[in-house]
Amino acid sequence: MILTGKAKEDFFKVFGGCEWEIDERYLFALIIEFFDNTKLHIYARPSLKSDKWWSEIDDLQNKKNYANGLFETRLSSIQSGIEKANDIYNAKF
């Protein structure tokens, strides 16, 4: 499980108390849905200057944007965004 702390605890309150065996991409989709509901939006955007992917997080509650770096693949961009959103969430709660 990629989530830690309060984010992991609250995620399981929403999506069930046990860890299931599902493909990482589907788990990421559930995690993104969880963060969307907390006003933390995770984006993977293609770079206009290369074949890489930007990772960004919008914290709508605090009106902040976090650029999270440039990554080789969309999946790695999403994973990094989830990790950053996890840190932001845990710092808030």
C-alpha cells in the first residue's frame, strides 16, 4: 500500500478495512478518487517539450499548487503525485 498514516487509515474507512489484491493502476484510481473527495487533485500532464510527464497536486482547500517533478512515464508521475498528496494530507490531519 502506497498510503501511510492518517491517509491510509481514512482511505480504508471509505473503501473497506482490508487490503485487496488488485492491479496497481486500479488501486491508484481508487486513491485518486479518495484524494479528489478531500480537495487534493492529482494530475499527470504530458510535457510539451519532451516525452515525459509532469506530476502536479492542487490543494483546493488551501488554494495551493505543488509541482512535483518530471517523470519518464505517466504511471510514475501518478505514483509520485499520490505520494506527495499523502504527505500533504497527513500534514493537515
